[in-house]
Amino acid sequence: KAFGNPDFIDWKKKIVIFIDGCFWHKCLIHYKQPKSNKKYWLPKLDKNVLRDNEINLAYQNSGWRVVRIWEHELN
């Protein structure tokens, strides 16, 4: 199991690919703030974004290339 659970890994080229959901990772184009239970959702989603940034840095600092693809880019 690879750090950060990438969706695809190319071990030879040292590339990790993540497919990020627009809601779960707060896409700048499609994210809409939840209307209910904000006390739960807002911190959770903010932590997802923070974790994404930490994962990116960890891979990049280890010489890996990180590719993040938004859910809407696959439609």
C-alpha cells in the first residue's frame, strides 16, 4: 500500500496519479459548500485539502511526480 493511496502508480517513472472528487477535495470550479451539518463537513473537507498538499510535498520531496486529475476532467 503506497503512501496517500494513489489511484495509479508508475514505479519506474516515479509518478503517482490521484483522481480527486470535486466535492471531497474542494474543486475550485464545482465545489459547493454543504448546506447541513457544516460543523462536521467543513473541517473534514478542509483536512482533505490539507492532506492532499502534504501528500504532494512528500512525494515531490522524494523525487516523485504527482498528477492530480479532477473528477470533472473525466466526464
